[in-house]
Amino acid sequence: MTFLVTCAVMSATVMPRPANPAQEFDRGRTAFQRGEYERAISIIYPLVYPDLRLESEAEVLLAHRLLGVSYLFVNKPNDARIEFRKLLELAPDYRFDPLLDSPRVVEFFNALVREQQEQLGDIEARLRKREEERNRHVGEILVRRIEHRPYSVNFLPFGAGQFQNQQRTKGWAFLAAEAVLGAVSLGAFITNFVIYGTSPERDCTVPYVNNMCPVDKVDHSREEESHTITRVQVVSGAAFFGVALWGVIDAIGNYRAEVPGGDSYIPASSAPETTPEKTLKTGPSAWRISPLIGPLARGGALTVTF
């Protein structure tokens, strides 16, 4: 029993007590002042990440400053950039003193500040341009044109569906391939019909006997030529329909029923009186004007669909 109690007392004696964040921060600051930057990082980093353990805002600012400078001096500029960005988020006007701080630190930090100011300037310029765009069209109505594409065009040959989908290279390719194959098949059919008619004639290589030609003396050359032309006609025709089917499948796969046709502005005084949806022309490619609520129109717009 005495031995167990003694072990328990010794164990309680050697167990380290939880460190006070303020004391740990003082240790990290002391390591930084001594130039022990790796040690300073190992002590200060757990006080900030993943949970903030420092109590005052001044300590948090100083912690990011010490981490940023330490990272810079141990040749980790990316980590230094992160810490200095955190420092600027908390104190946008924070600056290093060129008389007291290292020129390397001052130059690195000032370059980061200039970079952020340029980014901020670009954002402000875009916002200003957007506001000018809105103000320029005050009192006008935004007209948004939408092109309605008929679905039936996808089933037409010669690249019609591709041309409708604005895929002109594909359209010309299908048009050329189908035109060549169709011309070959049709030309073979016409040639066969003109030369040999509906049934090729068979000649006899010897004089007729009793107005009949011996079976083994019948000339089948014209018939074979006709059959060859027919095969060309059938093969090219089958290839034509195969390419046409491929074009239909491709057109359907890339089909979009409605495509934006562009926006424009018209004076509000000249806008036609419309109901929620007024049809200007009937049919699959009808123009329709309907009101549209959107930020670019400052509250009102017209959508034109055809």
C-alpha cells in the first residue's frame, strides 16, 4: 500500500500543468527576440490555430506579425504572406516602421499592401463601370431577344441540324459527305437505267439456232456490268443514310430549344403596350414580348422570343 501511494504522489508530481496562453505567448515572443524563429513559430502557432487562445486583440495582431516575420526569415514566403494578410484583415492600416524593422520585412509587407490595393482598385473599377452602365439606361427598357429553334430541323439531312446549332464546321462536313454519297448513288441509278434499262439485254456469242441461243453461249457481260453499277448504287446509298442518321443523332445531342439573341435598350415611351405574354406572330418561330424583372433594367424589361 505504501508503495502504491508513493508512486501516485510521484506521478502527480511529474505531470506537467496546462500552460497559460499568456505565458506561452511571452515564451514565443522571447524566442523571436533571440532570433529563434523556428521555435517561435512552434510556440505561437498553436495559440492562433486551429482555435484562437489569445484574449486581447493586441496579442492577436502581434501573434500574426511575429508569425509572418518568422516565416519570412525561415524562407517560407507563402506562409508569411498568409499571416500578413491576416494582419491586414484585422488592421488594414497596419504598417511596419522602415527605421525600426528589417528592410526585407518592410519591402515584403509593402509589396503585399500594394498588391491588395491594386486588387481592390480593380474591384472598385468594375463596380463603378457596372453602376455607370445601370445609370446610362435609366428610363429605358431592356429588350432581351431569344431565338426559338424548331426541333424538326434536327431530322433534316445535309447538316441542317448542325447549322441550326451554330456548328458550322460539322455542318459543312455532313453536307459535303452526304452530297457526295447521294450524288454517287443517284448517278449510278441514272447511269444504270439509261444504259441498261430495267432489264439488261443478253447477247449470244454464236448464231441463233431455231431462234434460240445455247445456254452456254449466252453473253452475261452487260448484265454483270449492270449488277456492278447497282452495287455501287446500293453501297453509296446505304452510306448516305448512315451519315444522315449520324447527323441527326449529333444534332439532337447538341440541340437547345432557346438561344439568347442579344440584349438592347429602347426608350420606355416607345415600348409597346403588352400583356403578360403577347404573341406578335404565330407559328413555331413566333416573336413574343413579355415583361422581365431584372437588375440591369432597373425594375423592368421586355423579353422578345422568336
